[in-house]
Amino acid sequence: MDENYEKGKGKKFPYNNRQLSWMDFNTRVIEEAFEKENPIMERVKFLAITASNLDEFMMVRVAGVIDQMEHGVKTTDLSGLTPKQLYNRLSDKIHDFSEHQYNCLNRSILPVLKKHDIYIKKISELNDEQKAFCDKYFDKVIFPVLTPLAVDPSRPFPLLLNKSLNLAVRLMNDDKETFFAVMQVPSVLPRFIELPAKGERDFVLLENIIISRLDELFELFKIKACCPFRITRDSDLDIDEDTDNLMTEIEKSIKQRRRGKPIRLEIKDKCDKQLRKFLVEMLGVDESEIYPCHGPLDLTFLAKFAGIKGCDKLLFKPIKPVDPPPDFYGYDDIFEAIREKDRFVHHPYDSFDCVVRFVRDAAKDEKVLAIKQTLYRVSGNSPIVDALIKAAENGKQVTVLVELKARFDEENNIAWARKLEKAGCHVIYGLSGLKTHCKICLVVRSEEDGIRRYLHMGTGNYNDSTARFYTDMGLFTCKEEYGEDASSLFNVLTGYSLPPQYNKFVVAPHGMRMFFEDKIRQEIDNAKNGLPAGITVKINSLVDPAIIQLLYNASMANVPVKLIVRGICCLIPGIENISENITVHSIVGQLLEHSRIFKFENGGNPEMYLGSADWMPRNLDRRVELVFPVEDEDIYKRCDDILKVMWSDNVNTRIQQPDTAYVMADKRGKKHLNCQTEFSQLALKALLHKADQAAQNVVKQD
């Protein structure tokens, strides 16, 4: 431990466990589902997000803790917990959270939906016309795809798909013998079906239609009980990177994911005791892994339910990207715009189409010789990938680093990698042992005065889909020092080059940790010497112990530290004599905050950096990440203004307390400021200002 911290009254190093901190983040999300000021369909969507978030958390993080216990790990982490102690606390928290989800659905959301004449009905609540509709739907659509599976000595319990919704059935024959069967609720069919209704909108869940007709599926038996259930499996891939074919190894690991050990069993509350015992025995789960649900299982279906047609007024007013972004207004030639000066975009307020256009125009530009790009997560129908394919077909040299190890996007990325290779692109899969998470695209162009390199660098993925609701930033430049750094970075990624001494780039895992640690130490020295000092950072997660320790040291040296951390935050602010000069905000709102911004006061000569890295050990030590400086004065001011607006937000902001709890920012007597809607308005104003200027110039010329 740092000796400066050792002198800090000998207190225990304050460190909040990352898994517990993540659960606190999901709690902040569900608060939005309870928030009465939010439109009801947005509340439905937030509840669905908590369910999707929790699924992934169980499959990876909780599974990891269980794995540690099974391997006999008994050492404590920085928060002072052994894996067993952590699991017990997580189990309690997740069980409480699950109850909270169903309280939200039953007591908060469904009553408001009813006020808008929207109902999710039980079969017993349907009128004759609706029952007839369900019967016809069952006969024509559902029945042909159902597969009842008996479980007996000759037919073992089936391998059920991860996260699939199933029905367990207890049967009895004429001799009073008990039998069991299971059946998957078809995932190929919509989970909810709209029924004919007058003056209201009525829906019924797919599993309830099936349950109402079970007699016809088991005609030789009497049905004694039925219970919906769902299992979640350990899905953290164990990939052997010391292999001749990484793609084949990942494909093999993906198949193993489907057979992972069950770590959660969700069942309908008041489940038949014999069915419950049957499922526990067949799946090998213990009591702590069972989650009774007081409503429909798998609340992720609510994401689609929130998007039913005709409910636009029950959603947030959409944040519409301005197109073109103000920095590109009036330019038909995107390369001309970048040659004039660096260009900055703030998504989704500025349209992501300019990034697509950058690659698309390069693909067809006769002067472009080569395109090099990293891809971490892309959409299912990616215009970026289409443009890269077109570039290869047009004779450009195209090199694409596709990160095959992007969790839960592995199959999608393998498909894109094969398509790119087929088109003639050079496709590489990154460095052994490291994920390539940096966001960069390099375009090499032959111009009259020689070769010029154009760059796009960003904080988010090249994903046109998520760019509509993730907040991210991008910088376009053709400055020579940045171009040299980009070429050097790609040489490291594609060949055997040693990491160079970069001109401007800060690259992990070789140098980024030292860079950030040195920056924080410099702020400490500046404060001690009476110079302006301060740290303002916006990231998604703060986990790294060494960085946290240095931030505590900065606080003890009276350096003001402002942190906007959306999700996990293991640092604990506001502790007397340790972190009282640190404030932590978390912004959870209509859009997902995703950009990473780093500002250091630097003795009165402030510096600003953007990039792909959070302050986590994996980002600093086990990934290829890119952070880059903002040197253009106009862009620096815009980024600084963005930080100030976000820090002033009092609608989406929660402030972390010394007990690790979060409380809403105080709005009393203050003008309400929602940074996300504010940025949307500012982008529109900037575009209108550009258009007005252009119109005035036309008048002057006339």
C-alpha cells in the first residue's frame, strides 16, 4: 500500500466490492422504473433492462464467485470478503432485488398501464371472443412447434437452453403413478399476443395459452400441476488462446456455454412441491439458487412490450440526432472538412452517420489507398462492415481487427470476420491474451502534396444501432503526429512491432497505467506547491485499486476530485481525512452514458483526454485501449462545457454517500437540468446557427 496512505491515520483501505457495487448500479436503474415522472412505457423498458442486466451478471460475475468457492478459494478480496462471504451477500441482495422487480411490475407498472387501458390478462379474465381467438392461435401457430418431453428411466432430463422459458408438468396415470414432463415455451414465437378488444388493448402471455391447453398434449394422463421455470447457466467462456485456430476454439467454447452449470432457477411462486423437488434434483441447484417469481418469468420480454405500436405518447420524446453534425455542416467532401481542422462529434446528439460516411466515402474514393479499423461490437446489419467490404472490392487494402472475444458478441463477430475475409479484407483477431477494445479507423489517402492519413478515434463502438442510445464522442483529425501514432498502433496489432514511443497516443497495456498514475501524482504535487490542481473524470467503471489509492492520496492533499461514474464504483467518497475532497456522481437516464473523458488542471494549463478505457485492471493491464488528447481549442472548450453540464445535472444524477448508498441530486429551489435533453437542444441550436451563418454568407455574396 502507498506510504502516503499508510500515514492516513492507519485506517482500513476503503474499497467497495465490485460485484456489490454493480448490484447498487442495477438498483439505480430500477429506480427509474419506479419513477412516476417517467412515461409508463419507459418505466417498462427500465424494468426490462434490469432483468437483462441481471441475466448477464448471473452468467458471468456470480458464476465466477461460485467457481472460486468450488475451487476452495478462501482468501479475502480488497473489500475484506472471501468468495463464500461475497456469495452470501450477493445471494441476499439478488433475492431482494428479484422481489423488488416484481413489486415494481405488480404494484407500480401494471396499475398505470391499466389507467391507459393496456392489460396483460390471465386466461380466466378473457371473454368468449378472446378465448376463441387464443384457441385458434394455439391450433394454427403454437401447437405445430411444441415438443413435450417426458422424463422417465428411458428418457433422461433434457439439456435445456440457457435462459429459455420452460414448463414443468406433473402427471398421474390411472394407477395413481406420478410422471414428469418438460416443454420449452417456443422462443421463435412472440412472448405476448394481442387479443381482439374494444376500447382497450388486451394481451396474453404465450405460456398461459399453452398451459390452458395442456390436456391435449398429455391425453393419456391427468395433469396434476404445472409450473413455468427458467434456468441461467454459467456462461463465462474459458478460451485457450494458445491454439492454431482462435476462431475454432471460440466456437467450441460457445457450445460449452450452452451446457454450463445451472446457477439460477427461476420458478413461479407457489410452485407445486413435487415439481419443485423434481426440478431441484434434475438441475442440481441448491436452495440459495432458487428464485420464486411473483409474476411472469423472464421480464426481458418487457423491452419489446414497451415498443408496441400506438404508444409513442407513453415514451420519452425521442432524442433525434442532428444530421449533419454542426462540425460537418456545409461540407460535401468529408476529407476537406477534416483537412481544415479537427472535427468533433457527440453522439447520439450528433448523428453517427458521419462516421459511417467517413468509411463509406473512403471505400469509393479513388485517392484512398488503405483503410485500417478495429471492430469490437458491431450491429447485426452493419453499414460500417458493408463499407469495408465495398472498399476491398474496389481494390483498397483493407485491414480489420475483429475482436472475437467480445463477450456475448462472439458469434456475431465470427460471422462478420468470415464475411470480411471472403471479400478480400485482411482480418486479424488481436493479440494473444489481450482484448482489443480501442476504437480507431485509419484512412490512408494519396493527395497532391503526398500521403495523408485521416483518423477517427472514439469512446464507443462502431455500432450504428447502439449509437442511437449510447452517449459517445469521436474526434476526426489528419494531423501528422496522430497519423504516425495510428500507423504504429496498427503495426503492433497486426505484426511483431514493439510498442513505440507514441507522439500523442496513450495506449494500454503498455503505458496507460503509468500515464494516469503520473497525472494524478502531478495534481498532488501541484496542490502541495500551491498551483491550480483538480481532477474531473467521466467513466463507466472505477475498480482499479492503485488508481483508487492515488485518488485518496489526492483528496488528502486537498486536490478536488470530481468523478462521474455510471456503473461500478469501488472508491468510497466523503470519508473524513481520506476521501472528503472526492465527489462521485452517477448519471442514469434516457440514454446510456458511455463516453470516457479525463481532465487534469495541470497547474493552470488544463489538459483533456478522450478514449476507450475505464479505470479497471482489465482496461489498463489486459486490453489494447486508446486514450488521446484534445488539443484543438474549440473542441477542448466544447468538451469542457460538456463536463460542466453533466456535473450540473440534477434530474438524472445520483450522488454516492460515504456509506456507498446513492441519493438523488437535490432539485429543491433549482432549475431542473437534464444533461441529455440539454445536449440535444444544444446540438440543434449549433446546427441552426451554422445554417444561419451559411445563409448570411450567401446574402453577402449576392
